[in-house]
Amino acid sequence: MMKINIAQLRQAIGASQSFSFHGTVEELTGEAGELWLRGRLEVTGEAVNTGRLLAISGEIKGESALNCDRCLTDFTREVAVTFSETFREEGSAATDPDALVYHGDEIDITEIVREALIVAEPLKALCDEECRGLCPVCGANRNENPCNCVTASIDPRLAALEKLLPKQ
């Protein structure tokens, strides 16, 4: 659980307070194996009293554990995900419809961190932007050893037209 004590922060408009949480993905988010990050996780940020609202922003640092969509190899990479949210006290006169509600002197940001990690998961994971993937003919990983397979195929309906082209 990632709870920020905001008792001092609520006393003065413009006051700010830093926070930091360290642990494993499972300890901090309660998710075991469901997220794309593995191992150690660090959450740092700042909470600011803006008057009627509390603005909380921060960064989540960790290591991704993904499988490349082109060559199917496992890879890890350091990642940083940012998050930002506003909170209003329950029963306050603040009218921001997007602000989350808090009670008492603590704000739990565990769910915000978990949602930020889910949203930041890449749709297409690549081990390298230049990844050459697998050969569609023999299945060899083209990053490790290039094969000599012929991958150009001609539509059989147009094969007769190929005879009209001059031979080189």
C-alpha cells in the first residue's frame, strides 16, 4: 500500500511534500505476475496543496519483462512512467469533476500507480527498433543468423505476366 500522509500539507496553500516508495511490483501494487514490470519498483513524486485541491504527480521506475513481437525473444528494459492526479476532500466545495475524493489525513495512491502501469504497457513490444524478426519460411531468428530463404512470392493469378518481362 502506498499511502501519503497529508496532515501537514493541508495546513497551508502552496505547501508541497515529496514522497517515495520502494519495493517489488507485488508489494507495491498487489499484482503478482499480471503486470509487464518485474522485480524492484520505485515510486517518487510530490503532492501540492493548490487551495481547494491536492495535486499529486510522480514517476514510477522499474524494469520491463517483455517478449518481442517480431522475434519472440524475451528482453528487459529500464522504464519510467509518469502519473498525475488531483484530489478533493470529501464534502469540500471544490467542483472539479475529475478530482478523486479522499478522507482524513492519508491518500492511498496504490490504485493510481497500478492504473498508470496498465495504461503505459506497450501495445507492440520490440526488443530493438531494428529487429528483423523471424523468417516466414524457415522460422530462423534473422537477428542471430540471416537465412537464404526466398520470401518473395508472386500471386499465382499474375504468374503468367512474369513471362512477359525481359530476362536479365
